[in-house]
Amino acid sequence: MNKNLNILLIEDDMIEVMKFNRTVAKLDLPHKIVESKNGKEALEFLLKKVRLPDIILLDLNMPKLNGIEFLSILKKDETLKYIPTIVLTTSNNRRDVLECYKIGIAGYIIKPLKFNDYVDLIKKTLDYWSNNELIKG
């Protein structure tokens, strides 16, 4: 049985946020999405530990606190470090990929340019995590 996910989307580009929300709506997915504009805002939300997300979708290139800086802080927290974090970015820089996996991510996805490819990728990703034993409640 699929779980309805609580997703924290950390993305500073409003066009990308709209694209993600449009994708979730197009696929008629029941997941709840909380949006943060940057890593600093996301950490403030997470550190309250009121309602933690099931997964985090994280962009790398953001102001205030970039994705790698965010990951480094997140993975040092004894509660937050267990939240599966998937990098969703345009960066195919090998150094970024290796650094993110070294810090401890659950996946690294390069955003496709074509919308239909993006929709397929988001569907597969969210289907996988909504069936993952790690986060079933």
C-alpha cells in the first residue's frame, strides 16, 4: 500500500516549485508538500521538529545556505539525519554528486529539460519512496 508522503521541497526557483506542484497535480498524487526557499529556511522549519517530512527534495544551488551546506548540518542532527534526502538539481558536476553521497543522501536526480521526462522521473521517485519500508507508518 502506498503511503501519502509529507515532502519538504527546498527550492529557491519559483518556476521549479511551480513545475513540481504542477507535476504532483497532473499525476493526481495525494502527497503533502511543504516548500522552503532555501536551506536556512528549511533548517529553521526542521529544527522545530513539529512535523518532520518523510522525504526531503533538495536543490543544490540556493542563496543563504546552499544544498551541500544544508546537508552537512542536517546529517549532524541525531533526529534529522535519518530523513531520506534526495538531491533534485540541474547540476551534473561530479564533485557535487560525490560530495552529496559522502555526506549521506538517498539519491541524486538531475532534472530533465523536457517536462514529460520530468513528470516521469518525479512519478518514479515518489512511487518508490511511498512504498519504501523505511518510511512506512
